[in-house]
Amino acid sequence: MVRASPLWFYLDAVLVDLCEGMPVSTPLIEFRHLQKVYGSGNTEVRALWNVNLCINRGEYCAIMGPSGSGKSTAMNMIGCLDRPTAGDYYFDRQNVATLEDTELAHIRNQKIGFVFQQFHLLPQLTARENVELPMVYAGVSKAERQERAIVALTQVGLGERLNNRPSQLSGGQQQRVAIARAIVNRPLLLLADEPTGALDTHTTEDVLNIFADLHATGITVVMVTHEPDVARASQRIIWFKDGEVMHDHLSPADIGSLTTMGRSR
Ligand SMILES: Nc1ncnc2c1ncn2[C@@H]1O[C@H](COP(=O)(O)OP(=O)(O)OP(=O)(O)O)[C@@H](O)[C@H]1O
Ligand SMILES: [Mg+2]
């Protein structure tokens, strides 16, 4: 009988794998021979040079490397805040270079959540109002904005602090508001540049626990960090040097020796 042939057993096995949620690699971020050059002639700076990099949906990556190695330039590129000088950048299979500024703004608003070292909250707004902002730009109704902001703030453990202004919150709490703001439009990607740089060890752990929870829900997380212990919370460590990817998929032991060889700050 055909059903009992080895081919059927193979296909059955594949289907079971797919049904059981085996990860199917889908590229979210693809740099192809990407370059970013600032200035020209004597003042030319090759911030990124011929970078090939692929990060799939669902990954949790840390970008490390010495000061000036191109990490923030790469983050600006990944976050569609800047365009390459040469080469290509595909985000969610779209070539960023061919998109208009308004299309880029739409991608940033809908598909990417940003978290920065210095939180960048608006001081005159409450926690809830800060979290509502990306939804104002996305055209979400007031009632839904309020509801989703409360859900996001509760998710990061700030359900009791909805009406506090940033000045009434600790650094760790402000960063949690910034994370709630970053996730409230349900992005594909959470992009964080030194998210724990201004935090103490305890609050750093809180932020990393939130990132781990978000990653577990399927959000792709990419963060820049100088701190080996923070990078170790990720699943893939990418090391930049002089505008190039010098190492990829580093082990925790590797980053220990790289950071002691040439302190990153
Ligand atoms: N707007 C700019 N104009 C000219 N040069 C720039 C500009 N932005 C960055 N650079 C240069 O590009 C290189 C990479 O800078 P980038 O900010 O990406 O480094 P980084 O790895 O994030 O460093 P750090 O760890 O200090 O934040 C550096 O030599 C920097 O001086
Ligand atoms: Mg930087």
C-alpha cells in the first residue's frame, strides 16, 4: 500500500515536526554587502564595511564590540532610521533602500519597538500617556489606546504606576515604561541600544527578565550592550570591529576573553 511507503513515513515525520512548531527560519534582518560611509576624502569614516548579516524571526541577539566599531550605526540601519551608502538591507523581506521616508516611518511605527539607554520619555506626560504615543501616530482610537497602554504597563509590572510622570519613577521603572511603549504596537522586532547602560544590577535583571518574556512570546530581540553579563542573556552574540562583523555566534567564554583583551570602553 502506498501509505506505508518510506516516503509517506518521511512526509508524516515532516508534517509532525511542522505541526509541533519546529522553527522555520524566516529572515527578518538581512544585510547584504552593506556599507555606511560618513564624509569623504580625508574625513571619510567607514562606519560599516561590507557587512553580511542575517537575523531570523524569533532570534534573541546581542551586538557587542569596542567603542566606534559600528554598533549604533548598525542599529540605526536595522531600525530603518538610516539608509546604507552601498549594499542592501532587507527588513521583513522589503528592500529598505527602495522605500520612501513615509513608508520607513510606517515600518518603524508598526514593526519595530525602540528602547534606548536614556529612556527618552516625555517628562510632561504620565506613564500611560507616554505608552499611548506610538498608537496616536498609528491612528488607534482613544479608548483602545488607553486599554492597550494599561495592558502593556501591566505586562512590565507597572500596572500601579499608570499616572506617574517620569520624574516620579526610578530609572528601572522609567525603562520599563519605555519597554511598554516599544511593545504596545505589537512589533516584530524589539531593538535596544544599551538598554541597561543606565541601570544598576538589580534593575538590569528586571529588564532582562522582561526581554526574555517578550522573546518567549515570539518577538525578535536585538540589543547592543557593552556588558558581557547582559549579552549572555541572549542566544546569539555578534561582535563588531572596525565596521565589520568580526565574530558571530560567540560563546559566553569567548566574550569574556574578547572584552578583557580590549576593553570595549
Ligand atoms: N553622523 C556621523 N558622522 C560622522 N561619523 C560618524 C557619525 N556617526 C558615527 N560616526 C563614526 O562611525 C563610526 C562608528 O560609530 P558608531 O556610533 O556606530 O559606534 P559604536 O560601536 O556604537 O560606538 P559606542 O560603543 O561608542 O557607542 C565611528 O568612527 C564614529 O565616529
Ligand atoms: Mg553606540
